[in-house]
Amino acid sequence: MLEACVFATILCGFFGTLFKKNLVMKIISMDVMSTGVIAFYVLIASRDGLFTPIFSNTNRGDYADPVPQAVILTAIVIGFSIQALMLVGVMKLARDNPTLETSEIEQNNAP
């Protein structure tokens, strides 16, 4: 059930990116889609019965791999920086155009 909810989040973000005409809404849709992908990766990487790799004197068995955690943190930071860069680009477009609708921007900038 949880996998279906995460997959629905990814699809909502994907279809929002395709069908929304406002640039800010496209950026928000891309953020929703990346959040769904990160949640799906965390869902797949988590398994029951694994312990965190912390030094101790007791032998607890199988340890969880810390690499997926580092990859997810990196993906979150890169996603945030890309989102900020896209918003700066939209701000520059808004300075020259009265609207943020993609079809009107294309009409205004056509030769």
C-alpha cells in the first residue's frame, strides 16, 4: 500500500510537470516528483532486522548499509539547489514578461 502511495506521488509530479502551463507550478510539480523518488528509494532501502553501523562491544548481526543514506542526503541537497536555480530563472523571465504561462512567453519571444 505504501509503495502505491509513493508511486502515485511520483505520477502526480510527472503529470503536473507535463500538463501545467505556469512555470512556478511546473517547478513545484518537479519538487513533488523528486520527493516521491526519494521516498521510493528510502522505502526500497529500508529492511527489517538491520542495525545501524555504530561501534559497540556487542555483536548485533547484520548492519544496514550507510551509503544509501549518503546518496539520499546528496539528492536532497542537489534537488534544493536545482529548484532554487530554476526559481531564479523564472524570476528573470517574469521581469521581461507580464505572465508566467509558457504559451504566452513563447508567443512574446517568437521572431
